[in-house]
Amino acid sequence: MRIFQNMKILCICLLFLPSFMPGSEKNVWTLKKEKDGMTIYNRHSDVSKFNDIRVDMDLPGTVEQLAAILLDVDRYADWVYATKSSTTMKKVSENEVIYYSEIGTPWPAANRDFYADMKVCFNAANQSLNVVSMSMKDYQPEKKDLVRIPFSKGFWSVTTEPNNRIHLQYVLQADPGGSIPAWILNTFATKAPLETFSNLKRKMEELNK
């Protein structure tokens, strides 16, 4: 695939790895939900009132298929929980994009938005994939009636397994910004990853019928 042309194993995004690797921080992951082969964990965050989230699961298909889905940011509203819109702002390269997204948030909280730089790093030797998405708070001026998410960092670690399957681990650290009720935070901590990754699983299953 073109997205992997000219990629190097040691991508710049690997510089972000230490803060995401399991066990690299003092806080312990707590299992919150287990369903359909998916496990969802959280832990206290050192950077936000919103707990860090981790998802582990197996999926049918290949790392190339998953990378293509992740780089197709204009379709995030089809499968990423609460995403009202998602738009490519700049295609930096075949494996890096800057994009904008608006997140629908239940009343009384205001909707959130963010800009992010996403880098995809492919290791051809072992068919693994690392993806890092970092928010860019000041990429564009804030919009009226929307709360700009001041910080988010998402990391995907994906390995190839036997029988045309992959294993992924996703970790998210985020500060939603502004004032937000505890029940909304709790919803996003459990329902958001469950629905998002269930939708992702269905997309991968469709590609591998």
C-alpha cells in the first residue's frame, strides 16, 4: 500500500512510546468492561480529571487494513463514538495527517472540538503498527459555542497474529476542558470505547468476509 512507502521502522512517533507502554507509570490499570473479546481498562490520570483509557482486543484482517481506516479521518463520524464531524486539514505525507474533529457532548455540557496530528509508523520486519495522535490546541482559533479540548494523546500498538488476525492495544489520555458533569465523564469512559471499537470490529469483519 502507498501509505507504507518510504516508511522507516524508527519513526518519529516512537519518541512518544514511553508514556504509553503498560507498566511505565505508577498507576495500575483497572478492568472496567469485558465484552465480545474486548477488554476496557482505566486508571487515574496525572494530566487530567478524565481517567486514562485502555482497550485491548483482537481483530480480523491486517495492519494495512487498519491503517487505511485510521488515515481515512473524513469517515470517523461513521464509527467513532459521538463524532459529529471529522475533516482532513492537511495531508503532511502518506502516513501523517492533521485533522479537525467535533465531538457531540450531552446537555448541559457544550460540544468539544480539537485539531490533531496523527502519525502512522509501520514496521515491515514484523508487520506491526504504531499510531500516535496528538492534539494541537492552538492550530486554529477556538470556535464560538465549542470548548477546545486542551490536551489529548492517543496511541495504537498493533501486532500481527496467526490466521489473518491482529491484536491492538489503544491508550488514550485526554483533558476534556471546561466544566463537565461526572456522569458524562463516566459515559465517555465506558460507552465511548465500547461502541467505537465494536464499530471498528464490524468494519474489519466486512473487509475480511
